[in-house]
Amino acid sequence: MYSSSLLDQKRFIADLAADNIIAQMAEEQILYQWLPAFNPINPLPNEPKPNYLSAYFEQNNELPAWADEHKIQRATHFFRQNAQNILTILGFYSLPYCYMAANGAKVLYASERIRNNTTQRLRETGFFVLEAMQADTKKRIETCKKIRLMHAAARFFVQQKQEWQTAQWGVPINQEDMAGTNLSFSLIVIRGLRKMGIATTADDANAYIHHWNVIGHFLGIDEDLLPTNTTAAHQLEKKISQRQFKPSEEGILLTEALYQSLCQQLQVRGLNASWVNAYLHFFLGEKIASQLSIPRSNQPTTLLLKSLKMTNIIQQIAGITNSQEKFIKQVKKQIETEHKK
């Protein structure tokens, strides 16, 4: 279904629509002025936009013909039920899992923000997920379009670096890498919940993957890289990991930056580094954790699982013990507050 020849082609395909906008902004010397507006946390400014930028945000805002509103509603409800655990999984499983893709890790490393300002980047990712999973379709699409331009800007800047080897690594933030990242937000989240012993039905899993397919559509991912169900998602993830996963210096350094950020946040709540090691090893498994040079932990698995279920790590970080709905609102407010500092 997902052949190596197909994915080989996808490594040299990016996102022409978004790339053209960024290239035009760079040519007009207004790119740096507008970059903050593409951050998911920042609102779009009220000042006049270039016509092509206005058209980008105003056009093509309809759901794709294959989108299923019932599945989207089911997925957003599923997220609200499991928001705390899902945000934990994103930090301790999804992100470091992506760092195993050696060629993709080179892009993240070269773009510098994730390794030099890791905590802020984590906040932006969390905010994006919270926005992507809300009920307001218009706001959800706008957030995706902003992320799409952020990707195009990162692609533009990385390609300016002389050391980038397109023939060997592919175009920065190419279609294969974007598809793999999208799976880390959908399929890997489902895996993480099941690792935690949280019941996840097949219908919920398929709905969640479907919703992230819709998100992927608005992020500019080719439709043939949006798996229609969990079986297809497993097949695509397996193929990409077989092709791309291997130890790399960049992956290790990115993981170290993530590790230090998580340690700093947990220490505020009285949890030491051994807990970070334990969570990472638990979710990633010993093989991947070892390849990312994550130190082992002596925390027992039974205690780890109890901690995950009873004192959710994101609750520890945020100091939040309210309902899921209030949790989501408070996390968004906290991220916005920290972002303004």
C-alpha cells in the first residue's frame, strides 16, 4: 500500500502553496515582520495583509469531501475525555519518537528553535494540539494554516544553509516527514493511551486518526499519505520507521534538550530526573530509549503506572486538578501567559 518508491518521491515534495507565499514575503522583505503572526499562540494581527496572504487565510476553508463530521465530533470528545493523558503522551512519547527519524531530525536541529528554546517550542506544540482539537472549525483551520506557514518558513531558512544536502536527505519538512509527524499526533497517541492501560475502542481510535487526517489536510499533507483507519496508519508508520529510524547525533541532541526541559519543569513539582527517564523508557521502549541515549531509571513499572494514572504528569507541571474542560482552558491560559513573558 505504501511503497518505498512512493515515499522516495514524497521526500522531494514539500508544500508549493505555502512555499510560494513565504518566498514572496521574503522577496518583499516582510517575512521577518510577519513570522510572529504564524505562531499558533499569537492572534493574526488586524493590520492590512498582502493580498496573497489574505487570500490564503480566506479561501479553501471548507472541510474536504471525505471528512466525516460525526467522526470529528467523536474525536474531539475523546480528546476532552483524555486531554491530560494525551498531552503527557505528546511530550514523553510522540516528540522523542519523531527524533528517531534521522533525516527529519536534521531539519529540527538545523532550524534551531526546538533545541535552543525547547520549553517555548513545547508550549507552542501543546497550544496547537489544544486548538486543533477544539469544536470551533474556523479557528481550528486558521491554526493549521498558520502552522503550515511556519513549516514553510522553516523549510525556506533551512534550505538557505549550505550544509543542507537535499539529494541525500530530501527537501526539509517533506511530505514523508510531515506524514510521520502527523502519525505521532494520532496513532502514537492511541498507542500511548493503551500502554497506560486506558481503554480505547476501535471506533474512538479510527475517529481520532480521521480527525488528524483532516488536520493533516489543512497542514498541506498529500491525501495519499493520510491513512483511512488504524490498520492503514500502522502500515504507514511501520514503513516510515523502517525507512527513516536510526540513531543520529541530531536525534540524541534534540532528545537531550527535551530531557532537560522536562526535568526543569518536573523539579518545580518535586520530581527528580529519574522520573523523566522512567516515563521516556516506559513509552518509547528500551530499544528506542537506548538509541536516543536516554539514561535508565530505577523507578519500578508498577509505581510508574500508578503515577501516570493517579497524578498525571501534566497536572504536576501545571498544578491543575479540575475537570478536563477546565484543565484545557487553564492550560491554554497558562501557555498564553508564559508566552507573553
